[in-house]
Amino acid sequence: MSVFERYLTLWVALCIVVGVALGHLMPGVFGVIASAEVAKVNIPVALLIWLMIIPMLLKIDFGALGKVAEHWRGVGVTLFINWAVKPFSMALLGTFFIGYLFAPMLPAGQTSSYIAGLILLAAAPCTAMVFVWSNLVEGEPHYTLSQVALNDVLMVFLFAPLVGLLLGVASISVPWDTLLLSVLLYIVVPVVIAQIWRRALLRSGQGTFDRTVGRLGSVSLVALLATLVLLFGFQGEQIIAQPTVIAILAVPILIQVYFNAGLAYWLSRQFGVAWCVAAPAALIGASNFFELAVAAAISLFGLNSGAALATVVGVLVEVPVMLSVVKIVKATRGWYEDGASSQANNVEVRP
């Protein structure tokens, strides 16, 4: 992990300060940026989101889907966590903590928007940052690549229906036209562009591809930080007036990360999955595609919405929390491998 990535939380904090300051100094400029919309999609933000996502998707080889069967237990565990557990557990946690327990401490009228942002955050499995986490735990690279490629394919078909279902259960109005447009803009189009670009680069040679990917390494994070400056330029006053909102929104995010990572790790152990697969499986199961969540929240609810703020808190929380999960799975490797080998032997001796 580069120094830039390692201190992402610090850069996010600085972007909050810069965004708030610029919002006070240049309110007219931010007003013009906010008004640059087409079909409720902010064009400057959409361009920044593409700069975040496309360099990440450029690394994805969808040919790796053919290797899914080699690690079917680990893939099965992660798919179960990503699509059957995490979005629903976040909806429950958000409803309990934001809609009930801490509701009196939150701004009136924003509760539903905060819950919607948390749901958007949990409904999109992480892609690019997963490679960083997997590398830190020396995870099996073919499993990580095939799992990310599979999740990207599933997001094209499952993200919109799943978000629509959960927002409907949470009694939040679902603007389906905007949601489907978000999926088209922030999943389908970037995937297509990235894969066309990837094939063109590879035709020019592996060296050309590697050099291009290397040069684009920091583009995604810079675009993310620029988006946050815009976001906090609109929301800064609300954050300054009620700083406890950030801490409250972090509570369900923290719980769901540790819960889902722990569940994926435990299930992998029960099924006798090798540690080099189980470690990245736990990290993939717990982390979120916060770039997509931020984009969708902005498109659905606006730049200055509670939903957009909730997804930004996800960015602020995720990096240090995921680093702690990395340390936990590495520290428990001995415990894991003792139990996993026993489970594997039990499976082998059963008639």
C-alpha cells in the first residue's frame, strides 16, 4: 500500500476542512456546480466518479471468471455475505440506530436519507480496494480476481433491484428512473469503457498495459478526494453545526464491517477453506464499493443530502477499520488453520 493510500483517512479529513472552507468562501461557485445537472445527475460529479471507477475497473480481467470453480467454497461464502447478508444487516442496523435509537439526536427530516445512504453503501461489494487488502494478507490472487470480476458482473444486474427492495422496505420513495440511470452511468458504462480500453492496451503489449495502470494508480483516489471537496462544500455548515452526526453514522458502519468480516471468516473456517482464500474472503465480504455508493447517493438524493453524507462517512471509516481487520485475520491465522484443517478432514472421511 502506498503512503497515499495508507493515509487516506487523513486526506479525507483534510478534504472535509477544505470543502467547508471553500463552501464559505465561494458559495456562488458551488451553486453553479450544483446546478449543472441533467436528469438529476450532476455532470461534474459524474465525471469525477468515472475518473474514480474506470482506472480500477481497468485492472479487472473478466476472463478470471473461469477460475471461480477452483475456489468455489470461498466464492460461495463471499457471495452469501455480499448479497444475502450485508445489505439486509445494514438496513436493520440503520433502521435501529438511525431510525430509532439516535433519531432524536439527528436533524429533523434527514433520518430516511441517512438510512438510504447506509443501504447504498452496503449494497455494492468492494472492487478496487480489495486488491490492496488481499495483498496485505497475502491472499490467493486468482481467487481475489475471480471474486471481484464475478461481483462486478452481479452488480450490473442486482444493485438496482436490491437497493429498490431495501429502500422500499425502509419506506423510502424509490426514484426508479434515477436509480436505473445511476446503474447505467456508474456500472455499465464504466465497465464497457474499461474493458475496451483494457483490450486495446493489451494488444499493444503487457508493458504498455502495466505502465498505463501504474500511471493511473493515484487518479481514482484524487478524483474521490475532489468529489469529497465538492460534497463538503455543500454540507459543511450542517456538519459544523452538528458534529455528532458523523459519529452516529459511523456506528452502524463499524458494526456491519466487523460482523460481516467475522461471519465470512468463521464460515470459511467451517467449510475448510484455505486461509489464503478465507482472509481475502473476509475482507471482500466486509468492504464496500464506496465510489459507487457516493455516486448513487448524489444522483438519487442530491449533493447536500443526508444519503450523500452517510456514504462519505463510509469512506472516512472504511480504511482504518479494514486495516484493523487485516491485522485480526493475520493474527488469528494459526487458530484458523487448525480449525479449517479439522473441518476439511471431517468432510473427507464422511461416507
